[in-house]
Amino acid sequence: MNAERHPLLRHTAPPAPPWPRQRPQVSFIVCTRDRVAVLEACIESIQAASRAHPRFAAELVVVDNGSRDGTAEYLSRIAATSDIPLTAIAETRPGLAAARNAGLARARGRLLVFVDDDCRLDRNYLIDLQRHYASGEKWLIRGGRVEVGDERDLPFTIKCCEERERLTRAVHPGGFVLGCNMTMHRDVAARIGPFDERFGAGGALRSAEDTDYLVRAMLAGMPVEYVPDMTIFHHHGRRDGKAIGRLYRDYHFGNGALCLKHMRRAPWLLRHFYWAVRAAMRELTGGPRFDQELRLSHWPIVLMNITGAAKFALLALAGRPEQQPQPSKEAAEASAEAGAQ
């Protein structure tokens, strides 16, 4: 495969590691930018979970997306002494989706787990992960429980449902499985392909790279499942309404773009926009807010959905691609296997 034609493969080979190079069973992919303080705790939690269940061999792939706070030096230092394989990648193309694609290109595990750099794993994470995949069912995307890591942080970007459930078209895919705790078999990633780099934090569309991935999985006939274990603790640090409001608007900006992107193949997404408009109108006459505790209105959903759709249309008219490489031989084989299921 020509690396010049496939930018996801343009990475310098890492130095020889101190640990054996046998293929791991699970790859943790962590993308980071200028957050070395929280990254250190994230990495330590992954190492601790790996030590708690050493029979399920794990590796860690950390993608540094242009940090200037000493992240590269920190990763270089700990890679030499890590008790699990640790590969550090420098990805200069901006955006979370580009960073995740770089991690996908380097990960060697049979199972892939995306964890945000401000999250910490529960000690039993790998035990839960292995149990869920023990049935042999691999053609799905799965997400686990996300709890607030610091009681001072507001209860946002978390999911603490107690029941196992699967995504249906009656539920908006945004937030059903959170991208900070999302896992799949590597053959699933090979079939769906890279993340759309127009989406995601740092990208033109600000968010929803994970939600776009869920929609694409559903369109490929693969279920999306939430499980109430596989727990992580999210130390997002947002403690006032202004910070939550900014993130809330960004989420719905991306969701509006998502709606337009998939309008032909997933028209059911429009139904959720209609419901948001109806709820916003009711709010004018005393109806409930989207979130009473955080004082979040339905109106930003409507307005940012429209704005995000307009932005996506401009990107499409300008001919900006998703920056996805041609399918590899592994992707073609995985797609054929999925079709035979």
C-alpha cells in the first residue's frame, strides 16, 4: 500500500520497545492535545486495568495531535518503561477524527477501545470487555458506562443507565454510546472505514465523529449496544453553565451536519429534528426544557442543527473530502465476512 496515497500510514516507525512484539488482544487508542496532566492519570488507569487482567494482553496507542505542553517528551519517557506496549504517534493534521484515524492505522489488537485522555478506567474494565466478546459476536459497536470522575464537575457527557440496550431509530444516536468509551472488533473498523475528518473536535464540524460512526454502522446492518459496565470515569472539568452550553451547542452543530450527510440513507434522523422543533415551540408556552437541572433549552438544538447542516453543505459544495483512504485488503475481507453473516 502506497503511503503517499494513504496519509493515515505516514508515521515514523517507533523505536524498538522493551516488551515483546506479540500481537495484543486489545488496543486502547487515546488521542490527546495539550492535556498532559490528565493524560498521565488516564495512562496509569489503563496500565492498572491491564495488570489486573494480564491474561487479556493489551497495548496502548497514544496519538499526540499537535501538543505544545511537553506531551511528546512525557510519552517518550514513559514508553521505555511501560509495563504494557505503548506506541506514541505524532499526528499533525488537526482534529480528533484525524487523530483517531492515525490510532486505527497503528493499532494491532483484535479489539479496539477508544478512550478520551480525560477519562480513567475502572480496574475491572478488561474483565468486562472480555466477557462481552466471549460469545463470539463481533459485528457490532459497543459502549460502556461513563460516570462523572470528579464530583465538582457537572453531570454532562456521562451515561449511567443500568440496563443493557441496543440503539433503534426511535432514539437519536448522539450520546447513545459515548466516543470516550467505545469499542469494536478490528474487522468492524475495517468494514466501516476511517472516521470522517470533517467531524469531531478540532474539525470543521466541531463534534459528532463518533455519532457519524454509529450511523454508518447501523447503515451497514451492524447493531450498536450500550452495556452498564465496562466503566470509565470522565474528568471533563466543566463546572459552570457557560462551559456546558458551549459544548452543548457544538454537539448539535455536528448533529445538524450529520443529519444532512445521511439524509438520503437515514431519513429517520430528520424525525429527531422535527421533535426538537416541536419541543422548542412548546417551551415557549411553558413546556419543559431539554434539561431542567442544567437549564438547557431545546432552542440551541434547533438553531445549531440548522447552522451545522448549512456548514456541511458549504463543505460539500467546496468539494472537501472525508479524507478516507481506499479500502485495504483487510477491509475487503472483513466486508465479505460481514456480508456472509
